[in-house]
Amino acid sequence: MNWNDAAEDLLNQILGQTPYPLREQTESQLRGVAEALAEDEGKNRVGVETVVAAWVRNTPVALRPDLPRLMDKFGLDPDEYRHLMG
């Protein structure tokens, strides 16, 4: 599965906020979920929205209220992704 540059950059930003001992496991989980989501949507490339969806799904419910702040920090508009945080 291909990843566009913006999706790779976002993944790396997310991993940069992940405690070091959990990074490898988190990267594996996020890549797996993002690629599965893209495949389910009939896409052959992972984009930013797919990474955000994987990130939200991979984030424990108790920590999700902090995601808009992190999105803003990463240069994303949290309002564009609010529908993914349901």
C-alpha cells in the first residue's frame, strides 16, 4: 500500500508524541488500521484523512478529547475531522 508524503509526515508527527517504548507498536497499529481503512474504501493510497481516522480509532476514548489540540499543533484543522471523532 502506498502512502502519500503528507500522510507519512503526519504519522511521523504522531509518533513523535508517542512515548518511545510504545512507538514501534503504535506505528505498526496505525499503519495496519490506516491501510485496512484505505483498502475498505477502495483506495490504493493512504492519505491524511485515513491516517487521522486510524489515529482516532487507535486512541483510547479517555484520551480522545486531547486530539483536537494535537491536530492543531500538527497544522490540521480539527473541525475538518470532527466527524471522525464521533
